[in-house]
Amino acid sequence: MLLVIPNSVFVISKIIMFFVATVFIFRAMQALDMEKIFKKNSSDQIRFLYMIVAIILGYLFVDAIISILESVNNLFV
């Protein structure tokens, strides 16, 4: 017997995974040394850039994972 998961589960997991993935990506990006590219004492601008890029990459990563899971779920319908 196969269990088909309702779409609300995917929406909730997408929201939760988005915040978790964004934090991990932001922490990973902080390991990059961008001081050579930006002016000195511009750590706020670098942090803002990391935040924006982490949000974009977090959304893309989570959307790809959830889309794969939804496709697999729709195979059993």
C-alpha cells in the first residue's frame, strides 16, 4: 500500500528547509575571504551581500529538493 503525501506537507517542509538551508549557506559563505575585493571597513556590505546570496541559493536549493520529492510523490498517484 502506497501513501500519497498531501501538498500541505511539502509547503510546510519547504518553509522550514528554506530557513535551515539559508543559515547553513550563510555560514558557509562567511568562510570566503572577500576583503580583497571590497574596500577596507566594508564588512556590513559584505555581510549584506552574503545574506542576499544565501537567501537566493537557499530558495533554489530547497525548491529543487522539494520539486524532486513532489515529482516522486506524483508518480504514485
